[in-house]
Amino acid sequence: MIKMNPTILAIESSCDETSAAIIKNGKVLNNIIATQSVHKKYGGVVPELASRAHQQNIVPVVQEALDAAGITKKDLDAIAFTRGPGLLGALLVGTSFAKSMAMGLDIPLIEVNHMQAHILAHFIDQPHPRFPFLCLTVSGGHTQIVLVKDYLEMEVIGETQDDAVGEAFDKSAKLLDLPYPGGPLIDKYAQNGNPEAFVFPDTEMPGLNFSFSGIKTAFLYFLRDNKAKDPKFVENNMEDICASLQYSLIRMLMQKLKRASNETGIREIAIAGGVSANSGLRHELQRLAGERQRHIYIPDFQYCTDNAGMIAMAAHYKYLNKEFSPLDVSPMARMKM
């Protein structure tokens, strides 16, 4: 029997965070996250190590979510999980656990698209955009402009043709010998730097699409040439380098986002994904709010990075729409929106 006020356990395991959350009657009660520190010494996420860490973390994380909500397994009406996109081995852990638990409790199973969930995080305990709205989803693996027509009706109208902007941040940080994850460190240094100190080229792409591979290559040669002249170039100019790089990456994002708004006539604009925590991007979006009466929506920091709270929010709407999954469902590493 379908309930109008369901209690759902949501599980997120797409990359290097094991997370569980409980949502009841559309309100997220908690959002438990176990972050994996093992990847720092390798300068990036190691898929096999991520999978092993998920196996170690998933039971205690789920139990903590249940305990924090003051409920037991018998109170659950459905189990939700991230089907994709993400690392296949990591997704397998969450998918297998959710399937087993749903089968054992004889309750519905709900698959969730990770990128749709990032967008629906806007509907967790905060002012949210009105339909239709545009959402710029920016992360280590994705850069998209999405036309959101309803909770479960979304259309990608622009996306990167190669690297994601989050990858450009992290790989540029690695070239600067900054520890992983480097994107937030670039943001930190950039706040005290001059964004016009150095100029990096934009990559022109047709329509609303993006490309970030070119600026990564340009940045590599920029560092090589300047360090050949001055071995302490990075050390003496770190803040200005980071500010200039961040300015260029954000400029490319904002140009396409403004174009999408002008072409569609939509003034409701949101951002989502890990890079939405970037202070420079948030500042530029606030500036955009003053242009042509645009309304800007920025998620809380806890819902920017990967988390089960957003999975729970998406699962709530899918439950009400009776969108359940069979028990033979498999994860999809390259799942499309």
C-alpha cells in the first residue's frame, strides 16, 4: 500500500562518501556521511579502495541514520539508492545493500539518478526555485545546464564535451602541488588574489556546451614556462595564480548560464553539485541576481557534495509517483539524466 507520508531510507555510494539519510513525509530527518580519507595520499580517488571503504562503512552509517531518526527497520516504507552515475564498484556496494534490505523487509526499492538528486537538494528545508528553472550542475564528473520542468522531468540543454569543471579545478591544483582535493584550496587561495593578474584562454563551444580540456593544457604550459624563468614562480604568486584560474573557469560557466537564461526566458536559476560550494561561483551568481530580476538559488553547503539527503529527497517524489525498481536492477556507471 502506497502511503502519502512515507518513511524512506536513502543510501549514497557513488564515489568516496558513504552516506545514509532518513526522510519522512518529505522532510529529511538526518544526513549521515562517512568520508574516506584513504585517497589523500594518492592525489585522487582510487576506485578499489573506495569500494572497500564503502563495505566497511555502510552498515554503521545506515544504523546511525536509523538511530538518529528514532526508528527501526520495521518503520521503513521503502529503500532508495544511487544507481548512477559514479564508480561502478562503489555503486555496487550501495545497490547490493539496498536490494538485500528491501527484499528482506518486503518493501519497495527506489533507484535514484545521482545528478537529478543534486538538483532536488534545493527542495530540502530552504527556499526553492519555481518550475520551470535552470540548474547549473557542476562537479568533478559533470558540468551541465539542466532545464527542470518538474520534480522528475528534466532535460540537459548543455554539457561539457570533455572534462568537467571540477576536474579542471582538481587537476590544476595537482599541477600546483596542492593536496587532494585541490579544488577547495584553489578557492581558498583565490580569495586573496588578483583575478586579472594572469589571463587564460576560453574555449568556445557551439550552443550551450562547455569544454575545459583546453584551459587545463594552457595552465600546464603556463606553469612550465614561468617556472623555467623563475623556480619560485608558483610559491611567490600562488594567490594570484589561483584567483586568475578560478576567474577564467567561472567566467566560462557564467557565460553559458546567462545565454541559457536569455534564450529560454527563464529567470529562476539554481546551482548544484560539489563545485557549487565554490565561493567565487556563489559570488558571481549573486551578482547575476541583480540582472533582469533573476532569482538565484544556492544549496546549503552540506547538500553540495555527495550526500544521501539529496537521494532521499528524490526518492520521496519517486515514491509518490509509484516509480519503483525491480530487484534485479543493476548500477549504471554512466547513467544519463
